[in-house]
Amino acid sequence: MSTNHEELARLAKTLHQQMIGEENMSTNHEELAQLTKMLNEQIIDEFRANGGKVGNFPGAKFLLLHTRGARSNQPRTTPLRY
């Protein structure tokens, strides 16, 4: 997935608006989950492409957490900001 800074910023803004509960947002839980997944995928792609730097979060430190599902044993990668 190619990282587009404008798209990443739009997804982050939409996700933030959902998290703070802005009244004019009509996104349901499935759409919110999809937005989160898309944002995480773009952050992971940018992190890997730029040696650990994510452009829309200047000065922020990220790590990629690699885990496996307890039942499925499927690998998962989650970006964490610290």
C-alpha cells in the first residue's frame, strides 16, 4: 500500500473525531474499524519505507509490535507510538 500523506492525515483526523465523539460524524463501528486498519497499514508501510520515521507525526517515536493470535496463531503487526 502506497502512503499518501493527505490520505493518512484525513484518516487520522476522522479517527480522532470518532474517538472524541464529535456529533456530526456518522461513522458506524465497522467503518471505524476499517479506518483504524487502513491508518495502521499506512503507518506500518511508511515506517518500513522510511527507516522508522512516520511523516505526519513529526518527532513521535513508533515501534512495530509483532504478536500472534492466541487461537489462530496468525501473525499481527501493530504500530505503537510512544
